[in-house]
Amino acid sequence: MPDTSIDAIEARVIAQIRERGPQLGKELAFAMPEVPVLALWQACYRASQSFLISHFASYYLRYDITREDEVRLSPSILRDFLSFTLFGLPEQREAMIERQGSLSNMHREISREKIALAQAVMKQVFLKLTREIRSQLCAFIAGDLAYFLAHNEPREHAASGEMVRGSDVDIVIILSDALPEEVKETIDAEMLRQKSVYLRHPDHRQEIDFITKRQSTMERQFGYGDIHDKIASKIAYESMFLGGSLTLYMEVRDAMTRLGVDKLIEADFDHALKDRKNAMRRLLNADPASIDDEMRSLFYFSQERVEFS
């Protein structure tokens, strides 16, 4: 049976990096499938003086409903390690810089492709609407696309069980309160049609999630009351304009400042950052052989359970 002590894992990591050059966490995990991911993570960080470590993720706020709506940072510690942390040896500094640039560009290009897909979807929606109606709505995207962290790694679609390509494409459509309900129904119907096409077409296999809501509903949610309001506010805070009326979009952004929700979100981010640091300290000292559910939840979100071994 292979030695899975921290020292033995560290030695194997060093040998892997020396042979193959700077490696992502997931590449190290692939090369050592019998090593629990937490033990591998611990070895890499406990021996951090032996490595050059480069993080290239941007972190954003997430509300974890599995932990009583606790604020967390995304990517999770596990996802950050696997996909957004590069490990190298001191003599590989130039190779580290080159590879990090290449990886960052890859995620940026994937994000741009998914944003272009979102634009194509909205174009089909707009074709069904008059110019007057289009001037009274706006669409934006959020999540990892807004931070150019999208990926194309295959995963299972939660509702259908079909395999999809990487990150969701999340679209929020805000309608002026003056628009009739039939307009919302037309938009929802076309979005559902587009969602089905992109999910099932073999050339796409993309998951599009969307919601349409009134401007007054969005501003009410800026009250930051319950978990649903907080999630909606956070999505608007991190959003990227997609189409429709830029004026309406700026009114939504201005309402965030006017109502002070942007400051509440930033305070939650600071809190989540402190919790992240504390979680990493606890995980560094944990015994991988006796880890419990509470400790696991510090390492990854519930929907990432399949990746933990």
C-alpha cells in the first residue's frame, strides 16, 4: 500500500513537478488517485516553502444554504486548489509565469465564448420584441462568467441528468413595471425554448439558467432581508451588462448604492474572507482519515461532493 503520509506525498509532488513542470492541483490529484484530495492539499500547503504557489482565481461571495445560509467565498477551497492554483519549484519561476498566463487566458476565452452564447440567446429574444419594449428591459449575467472564471469540464445537469459543458450561463432579465404581463410571458417562453435547444443539441450541451423580474421586485430585494433577497442582490452586484436598455441597467446599479446594499455585500465578503482563512487553518491541521461532514463542508460546497475522495 502506498505511503500516504504528508512527507511521502510532498516527495511525490516534488518529483511530479520536477518531471512535468508546474502543475495544477487537479493534475497532481490525477497523478496520485489513491491520495485523498484533502491530504494532497495539506501536503502542498504544509510544504509551501518547497514550492512556488500561484493563485489566479478571483473570489466572489456565495451563500451556502447547507450551512444555515453562511457566507462563503467561491471558488471553494477545493475548486481553488484543483483548478486555479499552480504549483512549481523555485527554479521554475519563468515556466510558472508562462503557464499561469496561458491558464488565465484559457478561462477568459471560455468565458468570452459563453458570454457570446448569452448574447446570441438574447438576440433571439429581442427579435420577438419591438424597439419600444426593448428600451424598457435589460439583461445581465453574473457568477463565474462575470469574473472570467468559466470552465468547460463536463458535469451532470442536476435536473435532467444529461452531461453539460462546464459553467452555467446565468441570465437575469429586468423588466420595467410599465410593461404588460404578456411581454414577460413572451420572454419566458422564448428563453425556455432556447434553454432546451442549448441543453440538448450535441454541438452545444450548455446549461442556461434565467429569471425575469420587475424592476420594483429587484429594488425590493435590495432590502437584503432573507436569503433569497441576499442572493438576488449579490447577483446584481457582480453582474455584467448583457443587452437591452443600458439606462435601465444603470438605474438598477444606482439603486444598489442609494439603498446601501453594496456596502452590506462588501461587508459580507470581508466576513467570508476571514472565515476562509480560519477554515484553511483548521483544514491544515485536520486528520484526513477521520474528517467529518462539518469539516468537509469547509473544504467544498455540497454539489462538489463527487470530487472529494
